[in-house]
Amino acid sequence: MDKPVIIADPLPRRLDTIMEPSVRRRLEALGEVILSEDRPMPDEEVDRLLPRTHILLGQTSLSQEQLDKAPYLRAVINVETNFLPNIDYAACQKRGIWVLTPASAFAAPVAEATLGMALDLARGITLADRDFRAGREKYGQAGNADTVRFEGATVGIIGFGDLGRSFRDLIRPFRNVVSVYDPWLPAEIILRHDCRPAGLEEILSRNAFIVVFASVTNENQGFIGAREFSRMKRGTIFLLMSRAAVVDFPAMLEAVRSGHIRAATDVFPEEPVAPDDPVRSLPGLLLSAHRAGGTADALLEIGRMAVADAELIMRGLPPQLCRRADPGAAERLRSKPAS
């Protein structure tokens, strides 16, 4: 009997960046791994392999017609970590095919980077360093004229999935009063994490720090715009850590330029950012090149989670580590592929 086929079509990831040798050996023990990482696997090769494929690693396009050719397919594990609109999610659910992502591997490093950027903006760490190097430093109290404390400050979180929950856990020692806006969650879940459920208006107008972890959907593109920024108190610290498309980016930049808010962003409408983009020289804006989650250990965790769940699935058991795609929710998401 032929060995089960495992299609590995991981771009933009590479197997050696998401799998330690021991994890790769566990994957190879499950079946014949057919790898394409110098280019996305061509459709004709995918079609040729589907009749013997049991596991697919990547987010290869899969129409209902292609699924008809894959009687043994048990799981699609998206190691790129975004649910893209290139799979017939409803057909997968009907056929009992798991569509999964180990995206929660990024939660802890993103939370850690978010805390670092919040502290930087609050205490003026980067600005003080630049002033010192330029001979403009001010000592003691004079050097803290525009700083605030993060400890005990009010924090509003927009979007309370893996990233938001990890951030909330990380900041517990700072004794913040934390409010959460997430229209996809019942109040009971928010309360279990020692947070206050709140409407968007309250989050915007009452918090010293506002952190955005929301995914972008059909309904919420640009939902934080000029009006929303105007509702924030002057001096609010705003951190954009999920997807650039959830904010009106020019409106955010104008709110920073006017001095109304200070902000940090790890994401941009177009990446890489053009060398002459004026965002690079805007005072009051802390910049990060979409690097908050992409630590070496987080990438290896993607591989561990994917292979562990693949092992369970090949034994006829349900996955335990990766997040499962809900067809209705996946159809509303509008994430871009990772770079």
C-alpha cells in the first residue's frame, strides 16, 4: 500500500525555519513528504498528488472541484497563519477536513513587543536616547516633562483573541484597569480574563493606552478613522499591532502629526514601506517593521503545533493546539498573506 502523502507547500515559510530536525523527523514518520518551497506548488502537481494526500501544510488553493479529488485528505494546516479566501471552507467542514492555523504561536512575542512599545512611548525611551546622542538631553524631572507611567494606567484593548489575551496576562503585574471591545465575543469571556466589556466609544474616550489587536474583516476595514481618533483624549498612547487595514492610516498619521496622540505601529498598508515614505520621519510615531511576532522561537512553535496536531489527526483524533477555521468567520476575514 502506498504511503500517505503529506504536501508541504509552506511559502512564505520554509520548513527549516519552522521545524527543528526532530520535529521534521516526526512529520516524515507520518508519510511521504512532498515539498515545494522554491516556489508555490503548481496546481497541476497539487492535482496529481491530491488522490493520495492525507495532510496539507500550507494554504494551497483548494476549490470544491479539487477537494473532490482528495478522498483521504484529513487536514489543511496553514503554517503561513492567515486564513485566506482561497479555500472552500464550507466544503472542507462538510467533508470533515480540519482547516487549522498555529497562529497562536505569535501571541506571546507580540504581547511582549506591545508591552515594550507601550513602555517606550510612555517613558520616552527612544526619544530620550535620540536627544542624548544629539546633545539635547535633559536630566531628572526636566527629562520627564512629557512622560507618563504605564503602571496603574487605564488600558483599552480592541480585539481579544490570542494576542489580546496574551497581552492582558502579561501586564497583570502593572495593575492596570483593562477594558475590552470585541463584538465577536460574549461579555462572559471578557470578564473571565479580569477585564471590563466596553463599547468602542468608551474604549476610545476613557483610556490612556489603546491597543489594537483586531483582525480585518469585510465589515471593519478602516473602522478607526478621523472621528474615532478625535474621541481620544489628548496624549492618548495608541498601539496598532494587528492589521493596518483596521484603521484609516492617513487619519492615524494626522492624529500623530497634530500632537493629539502618540502612536506605535508594527504594520503598514503596504510592506515593505517605501524608502521615501513620510511615515519614516513623523515625530511621535514609533515604528516597527512587522517584526513583533516573528521571533525564531515563535516560528519553531508553528512547526511543533502543526506536527503535533497532524499526529493526532492521523490517529483519528481531533487537533488540540491549532485554531480551527469556522467557515462563516473565515469568509469574513480579509488578511493579507504574511511576508
